[in-house]
Amino acid sequence: MTDPEKKNAEIRFNRKRCKACAICVTFCPKQVFELDEKAKPQAVRPEDCILCNMCVLRCPDFALEVEEVE
């Protein structure tokens, strides 16, 4: 059963801009991100994203976007 209030998020990284500071990993309240083998963040649990945009607001490199999708 799906929650009608649950929103789906599309998370996009600009890997060239990202300097692997891990601020998005640190500030995400739902632990959506983890670091990959190159120490760059990746969205491993996008279904848990609550669209708070803390990652977007804190990213010093403007390297990611979060958008609600239907």
C-alpha cells in the first residue's frame, strides 16, 4: 500500500562540480546519501527523501538538484 502523502524525489548530481565535501551526506535528515568508492556522494535511498532541500541549500558547489516527480 502506498502513502498518498508520500512524495517522490528525483535527485540529480553534477559530478564534475562536486568536490566531495560530503555536506549533503551530513545534513540529510533521512540518510538518503552515501559516499561511493571515490568518496563522492550518491543517492542510495531516494525513496526516503522528504524534499526538505537541506542538501541543495548546503551544497557549496551547487552540484545537486532535488525535484518532486509524480
